Amino acid sequence: MASRTAEVKSYVEPRTKSEASEVYARWGMSLSDAVNTFLIKSIEVGGLPFDMRPEPSPVYKASTVLPANPAYGSSVLPSEMDDEEDGLYDGLAE
């Protein structure tokens, strides 16, 4: 491995640095290791090594929502969707 002697300076908010350091410490990495890994992966993929598109917001579709059952106060899945192993419906009256 080549020696790592080139310096990269970056300014971030102290809280961001602290929280990121904690994240990478759980992986046994220093913040310097994490930045080096980011730069290497950026070179490998020819750009950012992750998707920058925002996650789509959930869309409410009335046709996909089960109607509330007044007897239970909330929606109840049809019995054919019941997973007998989880016991979810065991206490409900038929």
C-alpha cells in the first residue's frame, strides 16, 4: 500500500464530524479512513459512489387502503392474508 501523505482539508460542522466519526468507529475506521475509502470508490465508479436522488415520498392510494372495521376500530386484513404463525388474529372474535 502506498503511503498516505497527501493532505485534504475540509470544513464541516462539529456535530457532523462527531456523528460521522462515531458511525465509522463502529466499523473500525477513522474519519480519515472513511474519506480515503470514499475517494477510492469515487475513482472506481467514476463519480459519487451512491445515488443522490431523493427517496420517493409514499403515495396514498385510497384503492389500496383497507376500510376500517368498526368492530375492531381499525383495518383488519382478510383472513386469507393471515399468517397463522404470528398469532395476530388469535384473540379476535369471529
